[in-house]
Amino acid sequence: MTEIKSLYNDIINSMGVKDLEIPLTAVKIFRDKNYPPENIKKYILGNLTLTSCQAAKQAALGDNVCLNRDNIGCIAAAITFGLVDSNQKEPMTGSRVYTDIMKDQSGKDNKFKAPSPKDFTDGLVYACKDAGKPDFALFGSDDSGRYKDVETAKKAIKDMLKLEPANTNAVFFYNKDLKDFIEPDIIVLSVRPVELIRLIQAFQYITGERVTSSMGGIRVVNSDLIVRPFLEQKINISSYCLGARLIGQYDANRLGMGIPYNDFKVIARGMVESKTGFPFHLYPGSDESAI
């Protein structure tokens, strides 16, 4: 049994609800001269691209995925993870899930030119209506964009944390059952509110520290739930965004909890030690199957 699974089992068993499951994705970021080992490279997809939210969801289901510059399906996530320079003026080549949606709605087929990373950084993609960039829309000619104007988009983007410089080699999303154990940087849990409060109670039981949340409506999985906890080494909570909901098809009653691995260990310990003080099985809705 891997260390991650052992910690996960401590958490679940302490909740005292039969057949309870919380989707878990472990994330390892390989930067600078740190390359994925050979046993990880086999998870680099060669025939399709995936967004980070798709990769995180698939990993929780048991399909491990390693994303790099060539197979990441979301330009914004590539920027966030430092797989591409945020001010690169040329579009990333090849088919990408996110920009393929733009291409389809534009109706231009081979004449469509995908936005560059700089177009994202400059707010032109997220404020496509105000920028006069209908090809960057996702929902046709009536698409309002994600922000009312370019300046608002740039303000929001400024607070979307990213890895700099852009020297990331790969980001590995994997399941707790991965046999070749590799210590993750971040654990992402997809939780219901009733589960979230119990996890926070366990963390506070050990540390006494409050958990704060920095939440946006875009780039949630890659920026809010992975890169922000990675850079700040603090737990962050955020609801899943547009891409996760529509492309990743995340459940309506779930939100994300990004946890540095050391804090995940703290939570597991807190769950075990505080289970008699927080009877989770008595919380209304704790047993989802009984609702």
C-alpha cells in the first residue's frame, strides 16, 4: 500500500461512513533539470490532448496522466504550470481541447488562428467581446466573454498565480494506487461541503490555524488548486470553474481542495486523533447514499 493510500484510508476510516469515497488526485511538478523518470514517461499521452481539469479527474478515477508542452489541451494551464512563456506571441501548435472549441464555433476551419499565450495574458481571450475577437469566443456570437472588458480581464489574470520562469518539463497527475510511489507536491480532493468542514476540523485540531480561500472563476484546477498551494505552501479551496464544469464534467455538488502534501499528512493525523470529537457520521448528509 502506498503512503498516499494509507493516509487516505486513515481519513476515510475516521469518518465512519460505509463506502464513503472522496476523489483524490496526486500532483507532481517536474521543473528545471528535474525530468520525469522513465516509469512516469509512459503516462505521457501521444495521441490526444487533455486539459488539466480532465487530467485531474481521470487520475482520480485511476487513469494516470503526465502532461507536458505537447499534450496539454489548455493554453491557460500551460501558462500556469510554466510549460510555456506567458508572453509567447506565437500560438502553441497542434490540436488543443480548449482552442479547438474556439475553432469549431468560429466556423473558419483551416483559416482559424488560435490565440497565443500572450493573447491570454493580455486579456483578449477572456474579454473576447470587448476586444473584438469573436474567434476567441466559446459560445458563439452572443458570448459575453469571461470578463466585461480587457482591463477587468487583465486585473483578474494578474491574481492567477503561475510558475515562473517557464521551465517546467511536465506535470504528473496520478492516483493513490500508483504502485511506483512518488511523493507528490500537491493533493487535490474533490469534496462535498460536509466533507470539507470535517477536513478543516482535522487540520485545525492539530495546528489551530484557519484555512483561507482565494477563489476565481477561471483556471481553478491549475492555478487555484495546484500552483497556489504549491507556491504558498498553504491549503486553498476553490469551486470548479467553467472548463472543469463543461469540459471536465465535474459533479455539481463538489468543489476542490488543494493541499500541500505535508498538510495532507497533518489532516490524516488530525482525522484519526479527533474522530471522537467530531462524529462525522452524525453530520446531516454525511452518508451521500442515504440522501
